[in-house]
Amino acid sequence: MIIGGGISGISASLSAAREGSTVCLVESNNELGGSIGENSQMPLDYASSCNDPFFRESGIFEEITTNLRLGNKEGTFTGQARALLNLVKTEPNITTMLGYQCLEVTPNSSEDRIDSCTIIDHLNSCKFLHRAEYFVDCSNGGEFSKLANVPGESGNPANTEPRKTVQNLFKSEVLIEIARSQNNLPFQCPDWINIRWENNLHLSRLSLMKSLEQQLCGFHRLEWISEDSNSPTPHELCWATWDFIKNRSNFKEVSQRLFIKRIITLHPNQSLFRGIGDYILKEEDLVQGNSFEDSVAVSRAPIRAINPCSTSSSKQIVLPDSFEIPLRSLYSPKIKNLLWAGSHASCEAVVSASLAHPPTLSLIGSAAGHCAARCIIDKRLPRTLSKSGHIEKLRRELEKKNHRTGKLLPHDENNLTTTARVYASTIWQDKNLLELMREPGMETDACLVQFPVTSARIDTIKLLIDCHANQRVDARLLEGSAQNPHIQGSCLGTDSFDSGKPGEQWVIFHFNKVIKKNGWYFLELRSNQNFKIIEGVHAPVGHLVQYPRKKCGISIDNPYSEYSVATAFTPHPHRCAIIEIEPSQKSYDASEMIAENSRPTNLPGLWISQPSQFSYPEFVEFHWSNPITISRIDIFFDPSFGYCTPPKPSFSGDEYAISLVKNYRIYFTNKDGKAKLVDEIKENTSAHQVHLFDACTIKSMEIEILSTHGLDRAQVFRVAAYE
């Protein structure tokens, strides 16, 4: 039984159902979505919320975002809820119960398991007793766990600088919609309102002012944060705020014709309840990027600064690297058949706010749902699955679903392609960068060019820029930092260039530096006048340009880098600099497909073909010295990891990631040398495809790429084969 139909509940349901479990998904509202639904309207994602431009979540979250992009033609919250319900309804093992509220939880005689729970239908007030082997709490604020009397913590210790005091903070929150009338509408505050907006936390007041400055009409989120657990009701907060806006604020003159059209009560996204598991995830785990042997999810969510209660993006700070979430934080040691998937998991209060990031919720939910299903199949407890000898298998199973369990992939000892010789029809070369379609980039006085390096030296770097005048451009060659290879680290050398004329021209920088390790490298350009990088459209993975964060409209603080990739909300590859590096780099060899990565880490990590119109197929071949027996093939295509999901529902067209392979064939060659077509896929829309066969003995395998969804080359991250 899954309690809560938000992103975590949807992901948990899909994950458990696909393992063969019969799932009941219970949601108190009449639609799915939770925090990203119309009643809360939290962003589905935060632009540039981490220092890894290729982080993008895969697995079930990739499915969710694809369905939201293609199944919500109107670009509304209503359309979003329908698309989410459609996705859940495709799974025959899921029963969806919308408009049902959990009233009571009944333990077994030993009180170490949940036996059943009582739910009520809001429509006709009918009560039902529901039994389940396992319960996954995806409810808002851990309401289900509180009903079950699960040990936990309440309150939100303030995250202040300097940390001289720790206090419990409580929050009231409401969403209002402001509309415009034809007439002046004066407002007098009701006598029963006992609070004044001016007594609210300064940052909460500032957040509203920024929201009003952007637009007066539309939706605005109001927060009231205090040490008093008797926080104002949503209506008290609403009318106290409206009294301030209409009568005492800087907006009082322009607000005379405005009125509040709708009040939407919100539950604080910062969970006041947090369960106590076998491990409490700490703030230092996030900041230091600590790894866990039982990690089942990884997150790029920012951390709350100043106050963990706050929802304003201005109060978020980007972490130096992604962080891992251990399985030990997702189950209750006391209630043995209860798992958590949400901000009420076992963690500190400030971490709870980070776990509320919707992509993170999806990964936690997927892991919890899978774990519950495996507990039923293997007749084990979650605590047992977190131990050595079991957790490795669990992580490999999740990774086979294209679910990212940690910063480093678990070793896949059963993958047979690692012993094969790999060949490809063609391989992308550096010179192909010069053939990309070109467009001028952002006007700037500084930028950061990122590129992969596999050579032992960098002698010269040549790139195309547009100078506005006779100006000097200074360059620094930087390696990736030890903390995160996607962040610029030590400077390896400097050079400068004086343009003799304005206009588009080649700039050459001389470095003559020995390169000690392969990975991401950066060319930082600065000038006392503006210039434009000439950018290549649809760059190969790993080549991109970053600009100062303010120019990109990024409001989240980042103490580790002043640069960011300009946010793209369409599933296209990044843009890049038109660049030549001497000596040339070899980053896209066919051998990358037998590595364990299925995404860019410290290098692109994929095979890319030469530009092609696919008049003839591009192909890859796997040859084994001795025949192997095979029954399963996993192929990981490129879903364009660099783009960002729009924060609100929006219609983006019937567009799949153009880098996805669309049509392809698989051939086996037996030990006698006879080739056979064993599978042909048309209209593929998934970044991860699993092919199952009757066991057969083969000597080689060929994958023919017939077309993509728009990109003029084939791109494949990984191919794995199993007995």
C-alpha cells in the first residue's frame, strides 16, 4: 500500500508494480501530483540546482517528465494531473484510490508491524479496512507515520549563521491568486485578525515583495514562520498580508483595483515530522558529499540557507556535489513493514527540505517501492536488504532500471560485454565540431568553455569569437576540481589575445601543458569589453559553454562557481564553442559502451558516430573470443542529460529528446557464423531499453542504428548483456 499520490508515491507505485507486486495507491486529493499539483504549485525542478550540468535524473523520473511533456497539450495543472494519472493507469498491478483519507492505523499483536489501516471515501463517507504486507509512507509531512505512532522528531531547528542558538520553528503557508477589477476595492482588515504582516520573518516578507515586483496579478506564496506552534491559519495569514499590501506597502497605490480571487491552503513543504531510521541523514553528509554502501538514490537538490522552513529560491545554496541517500534512512526499525519516501524520512530538518525536491522524491520513491517489492519476494526485511551481501544485489537491480543509486555505479560483474571486442561503423572526431551549425552566443565579458581531454598534452586551443572592437581577451586553462570534476579547479596556464579588428575571428591560445589525468577541462575567457562566443548547435556530449550565473537568470546561490549553463527547457543537446584542441582528443570511441557508466561523469562516456543522414545504418559490433550464452540485452541511449524540466506545466510540443535513437535492429551471429535478426524496434521513445530472449549461444552481436528523433548522428552510452 502506497499512501500519498505525489511524485514519490507515483514513483513508488510504478517501481513496486513492475516487480510484480499488487499495489494500492491512496491519495486524499482527487488528483495526483502532491506538491507539484494545483493546490501547492511547487516547481517540478529548479534551474541550475547543482554543479553537474549532466546530472539529470533518469529511470522513472525520466518517464514522468516525458509523459508530462507529451501528455499535457494544454500546459495546465489539470492536464498535468491527467498525464500523471494516465501513466499510473498503464500499470495493471496498480489500483488508484483518489479522494481517500487514512483515518486509523492498526498494528499487529506485537506492535512491530502495521496490520491494516482504515480509509474513508470523501465522496460518500464510506470506510474501508485495508490490509497490506508492506506500507510505503509518501504522505505529506509523514501523516501516515504519525497515525502509526512511529518514533520521530518534530520541529525545525533553524540553520543560522553563526550558529549560536537552535530553536524550533513552525510555519503557516498559503497560496493566493490576485486578480484585477474595473473598480477600486478598498480593504479593511477584519477584527479577528490578530497578527500583523510586519511581524513576520524578514526573509518571508522579502520573498513576497520580490514576487509582487515580478507580477502583481497571478499566484503568490505567503509564508509565516515563527517559534510559536500556534501559527496563524491560512485565512488569517492571507488577510493580514492583504491588509499590508492594500494599506501600508509600497504597492498600495497600484493595488487599489486588485482583489484576492482564490485562496489555496498549503501544507508546509518542510516536514515537521521526520522518522528515526537506522541512519539519520545529516547536513554534513550533504555538504561533504559522503558516500554510503547502502545508497539507493542520489540527489542534486540545493540546501536551504538561513532557514529550512523557507521555500524561496533566494534562500537555497547549491552544494559542491550531488549527495547520496542510504536505504537505512528510508525504513523504520520499529515498524518492520514501513518505508518512507519523502521529506519525512530519517534526516535532519535542514536535509528534509532538500529531500522535498521533486526529482529527489521520485528517486527515493522508486527505491522504496522496489525495496518493498523485493522484501515480499525474498521474504526479508528492509533492514536485512541494507546489509552487505544483499544491498549490492538491490543496487544492481535498481541500476538495471536506469535508476541512479549513487555517485559511482556498483560493479556489474555479470555483464558479458566487458569481455567483448567492440567495433563501430564510424566515430566522431574533433574536426566534426567545425561542421556544426553556428549561432552567436550570449553577449558577455566572461565565459567558461568546458570540454573533455583524453590526451597527454594541451598545446594550443583555437576557438571562434566575435569581438566588438580591438580588444584584449585573457584566457586561463583550468582542470576540474578534486571535489567535483564539473567545477573548475587549479589553473594550469594563462595566455592572452589582442584582436586587431572587430568582428568574427579565430583566437589562438598557447599553453604547451602536460595533462596528468583525463577528464573535464575549462577555458576561462575574460575581457574588459563584451564579446560573443560563436556557438555550435547540438554539441557532442561534454562540450558546452557556461556564462556568469546572473546573465543566465539563476537566483540560487552557488559559492563554488560563478558560471552556469543557460537553462534549456527543451530536450536538445547543449551548445558548444567552435573549438580546435591540439593535439586532437579521442573521447567517443566504441569501447565506451562496455564501461559501467550510462551517463557523463568525469568524461562523456559514450559512443558517437560521425554526422550521418542514415542513408546507410550506423552500427556497433561486439565479438567474443569464445561463444557466450545470452538471454538479455540492456541498451542505454542518450536522452540529452543537460536540459532542465520546466518548473511549471507548459506545452513544449510533441517532442522527444532528439538525441534518442528512434529505430534500430539487433542481430546475433551464432558459433557457425550465421547471422540472424532477433529484434527490431520502431519508434523508440525510451532512454533505456531491455530486450529479453530465449537463451541462445552467440559469437557476436550487431546493433544497427537506422534513425534518431532528429539528431544527425547515433549516440549510445552503454550496452550490457546477461546470461
